[in-house]
Amino acid sequence: MSKLQPARGTRDIYGEEARNMRAVVDAFQRVASSYGFEELATPIFEFTEVYKRPLGETSDIVSKEMYSFESSAREAGDKEPEELTLRPEFTAGICRAFISNGMQQNLPCRFMSWGPAFRRERPQKGRYRQFHQINAELLGQDNPEADVDIIAMAWRLLNELGLGDKIVLHLNSLGDQESRAAYRADLVAYLSSHKDRLSEDSLRRLETNPLRILDSKDEGDREIVAGAPPMSASMNEASKQFFDTVKAGLDAIGIPYVHDEKLVRGMDYYCHTAFEFITSELGAQGTVLAGGRYDGLIEQLGGPPTPGVGWAGGIERLAMLSAAGHVPARPVMLMPMGEAATRKAFELAEELRSAGANVISDRSGNLKKRLNRANRAGARFAVIVGDNELESGLAAVKDLDAGTQSDVAFPDLAETVCNMGGDAR
Ligand code: ATP
Ligand code: MG
């Protein structure tokens, strides 16, 4: 049999990478809590409509990246087959949950979520088919100060992860509906005059979603896009003011940014503020966290008109950059020799753990084998309990760093091991 591999674009996560990813989620939970965010965990699959409608048929995600399937389980009571989709992003599902649970009574809502997301795209370093996101949404506030809050939260998190000087905040305003429509017309006029040089993808988007052409990765497109009219020229007064207030708020906190007129977001539902935190250290996968305002989304899903602003960060990319994972404290290896000692060791192990030590019970093989395993596990102490020790009431404690050994009475074991640095690495 050939070597059994995970499906393309999926990976097993363990060791240092798992620790680094956990550190990102831990920091996110801490920081988001400090801004008043509470956990909302939505299902990992939803009715396909939940994503199709708000993201737009022409978005990359809906048009080619979603894992959608028809599911029918008549035996389990389904009447009709259901069209389901694995979560490609969090926002739409969270808005669905907001509506389903009648949460409009409790506005504003601040939700933090994290977990896997699925997109069928070409796998590369930092780009997978199952990847993981941290996600924050602030619902029910249409004021620009809310945008400042949500960006400040991202900024604080990135700094806690030690990324402050590895990333740049790119900021843009897409304006309100009127401004976007005006810009769309200007852009289409400009791009139409360069139709002969546009890529095939962009030609299609010219009809369906011209703003996305600004985001094209095609070299030829990029040259044309460089000469496109600036978005800011089409902003009406209200949109300008909104954006000015966002910028003033960021200035007040001292968050640096660049105004990036070409920044648009991949989904249809954005308006006003759009932003991305970008690093130059991950090549083409340089966007580590991105978001913006989506005032029409909840209404589009069939809920009461409710403004929203939020962001999502890629846990893999953040973990790769920050490598902030904590190695667990060095374990104590507990080595009972014989049946009676094994029973006694259950009790000793729990006492040691209650005192704060990490304990691995190693019950197999001769002492030499066990000491080898202790070294591989990075243990500082080996605690040996055999018949002699049971009789004397003293455990043999080996300090594996110093190469010394001492006898310690059972009741003093926990204190001794913890005081001698059993949990320091
Ligand atoms: P990209 O331009 O890299 O495709 P995107 O605009 O599709 O990103 P978003 O939908 O804004 O990404 O998702 C937010 C974040 O999730 C991204 O900034 C990135 O860090 C991460 N992310 C998105 N897609 C993937 C993926 N396939 N694998 C790993 N991380 C991803
Ligand atoms: Mg993408």
C-alpha cells in the first residue's frame, strides 16, 4: 500500500506548529475579551444559501472555492435533500446566527469566533483548503468609531503576537452605495477603453463585478489598474466624512496606516472601511488579517437592517510569522517498578499534578530504557518508586540535568520537585 496521505490542501497539525497556532487563538481570546467580545460558535456547515447570497455568485469563493454538497438522510428523518456548504468564511454564518436567535434585541453585539474554514483553491505555503481563522464581528453600530475599535483590536492583537513591525495596515474606503455606484461607472468607463489588454478573468468581471479587477493578480491587469481613476475622487461628502473620522481615530491611538486606493475586498457585501494587515515576509500570502464594514449584509440575508464591521485573521499565517507558542513545562517522569509501586504511583502522580507539575507515568521497560525516554521527553526529574522505596517511604529522585540522585519522603515529593525547578525549561 502506498503511504496514506491527507487530502490535497489539508494537513495534520502538531508539535511546534500546533503550539504556535494555539498561541494565536489564546492571544485572540484575551484581546477580544478586553474589548467586550463574547464567543459565538456557529456550525461548520450551513445551508448553501447562507454563503451564496451575501458573498455574491461572482465572488471567487462562491464561483469556484466552496465545498458544497447535497445531503439526504431519510433514515434520520430528512424530508428533502439539503444543499449544504462547509464554512468558507465566518461572517455570513454569524449574521445568520444573529437573525436565527433574534439577537437584534441586544444590540450592539460583539462576537469572537475561531476554527477551520474550507476553500477549494490551489494549495501553496500559507494557502490551504482547510485553514483556520480567528474572527471578530461588531454588529449594530453604524458609526465610524466602531471601525476604529475593531481595527484597534486587531492592532493590539498583532502587537501582542510581536508582529507590530512586521505588518503594515492598508486602509481604504469604498464609500456608501451612492459613492460606490459613481466609482463603478468611472472605473468601467476607464477599463472599457483598455479592454483589448485586460485578462480574460477581468473581462468577465467588467460585466459582473468591476471593482474586483483592482485586486487582480495578473501582471497585465495590474499595469492597467495602476492608471485607473482613484476611488477617493468619487466619494460623496458623507462618505468622505466617515473615512476622515476613521483616520482621525487611528491617529488618536497612534496606529500607522497607508491609504491604499486599490484595496477592495473579495466579497460583495463591503462598504465604507476596508482594511488589510499585510506583511512582506510571506510572499504572495502576505495578508494576515483583513476586514471591513458590511452594512447591508444582514438585511440581504432576510434580517432587520443592521450595520456590521469585522475582520478575519488567518491563524496559520499569523502563527508562521509570530511563532509565539509556549513549550509546556518540563515533565516529571514517574517510574514505578512493580505492581505495588504502580498502585502507589497513581496517588503520587495526582499529588504532583495538584502541586502544578506535569507528570508522565512511565511503567514499561527496564530503568535504562525509561531514563532514555525521560531524556527524550525533556524531563528534568525522574522519580523512581520500587519495593525498597515503598518500604522506606522515600522515593529516589534523579535530577537529570545535574546527574545527581536524592531520597525524598513521599509527602515532600511534590514540594521538592516543584521547588527544584521541575516546571522551568
Ligand atoms: P487571499 O487574498 O490571500 O486569498 P482572502 O482575501 O481570500 O485572502 P479573506 O477571505 O479576507 O482572505 O480571509 C481572511 C484571512 O484568512 C486572510 O487574510 C488569510 O490570512 C486567511 N486565509 C484566507 N484564505 C486562506 C487559505 N486558503 N489558507 C490559509 N489562510 C487563508
Ligand atoms: Mg482568497
